[in-house]
Amino acid sequence: MSINKKILLAEDDMNLGKVLTTYLEAKGYSVKHATNGESAYELFCTSDLDICIVDVMMPLKDGFTLAKEIRKMDKQIPIIFLTAKSLPQDMVYGLSIGGDDYITKPFSMEVLLARLEALIRRTYGTEEGDLQPIQLGSIIFNVAHQSLLINGEEKKLTTRETELLMMLIQKKNDVLDRGYALKKIWGDDSYYNARSMDVYITKLRKLFAPDPKVQIINVHGIGFKLVM
């Protein structure tokens, strides 16, 4: 079920973190473990991740604060809270700020795995075929095949162009922060990587030129916006 999914595990308890990492990796997941909220946020900004498992009570930055910062950058990625805070108002707050699930300690590994896989099914589907084509004006974006269908002609995209377009779609009619996109796709926001991204943006603009209703515009000093 993991389909090579990558997990951010933010858990300050070293023993529990190691146990969870070992268990999830045995189930086929790739896990990046952070022991405080600040290092977890840095991992989130610099790694390609599919799901976040976040402890609420962590040093340097608590899990609720971390989740709010993640949600500012990514509206889609699933977030599961792990916490000893079992009061109903804590659960309601965690879900209200963007959490997708809330598991109280102590918990069963099997329950965590079941909820993790349910979230992945809802968010990403279970097979490549579940990545449905996306209609962008008159142009069809085939995510699974990394291509655009433009006036009946297929135009292939690179993996990074596909990732960049997906991020723009997730932030449709909102601003995609330039630095965030660079860190998520390239790993850092160096000058050379920034120039590469500009090249990809230019190429995507040319590909969408046949449909003037779909535009990728610059937001000066901030980033880019897909407008439809």
C-alpha cells in the first residue's frame, strides 16, 4: 500500500521515533525523522514528502504551530497528529487548523498504519491510474504520463516540470512562493536552481499559449500564480 510514499515523522521521543521509523520502513515507507518542530519544518521545506505525522508537544516549535506553517505552504499534504492531549477541544483545534487525523497516545501501530493508508488512498489513490487527468482550460494535463494534450497533440513534460505544474495547480489562483517551490523540487534555493526554475516556467507558459485563458503570471518578489 505504501507505493514508495515518503513520510515526515516529527516526534521528540527518540525511542518512539525509532520504533515508528523501523515499523513504517518495514511496511515499505520512506521515513524522515525530526526530533523538534524547527528541524521538522526544515525537512518539510527541503524534502519531497507525501504525508506528515506530527507530535503535538515538541521542543522549539510545537506540532500545532508546525502544522499551521505546513498548511500555509501546502494545502493538500495529509497531516496526522500524534499526541497525549486527549481533550475534545484539543482534537477539535488540531483538525480545525488543517489536521486530517488525530491519534492519542498510547496507540496501536496497526491503527496508525490503517489510518495512514486510508489517508493515502483518499489523497493520492492506490494506483497510477487513479491520477486522473486535469482539465486546464482547453488543455488536458495527464499527471500519470507527465504530458499535456494540446489541440490533440501530446507534449511530454520532465519530472520537475510536472512537479512544478502540480504545485501551481494546488495553489491555483493563489501565489506559489518561489523559495518554497525551489526547496521542495530542487532541494535548495540557489541562484542556479532559481534560473532553472525560470526556464521551466517559461516553457510552461509557451505550452499554455494556445489557450489565453490559462496564464502563469509573476508576482513580483514572491513567486508565481496560475490564473484560470
